[in-house]
Amino acid sequence: MGIFRQNAGETREDYVRRHWNRSGVVANGVTLVDLYDRIRALEARVAELEARARHDG
């Protein structure tokens, strides 16, 4: 088995997504990927609400 290292310039999220299914490399990768997806959705929702507030107010 090779050594798993985060590539230069690679975010922790990208590293987790790349190795999500590798046992012992990422602790519960499926859960972490799900959390990253939820965070992205929340960030998009916040941006949408902020844009709407700027437009309306």
C-alpha cells in the first residue's frame, strides 16, 4: 500500500473526496463527504439569501 499524502494545493476536502473509500486513510469518509456536501448546500443558500437581501433592501 502506498503512502497517502495531501497534494500541494489540494484542500482537505479534495483529499477526503479523493480517498473517501480507502479504509484507514480517511476516518469515515462517507460521512465526511456527506458533511462537505451539506456545507456546500448551506453556503449556497446563505449566498442566495444575502443576494436577495441586498436586492430587496
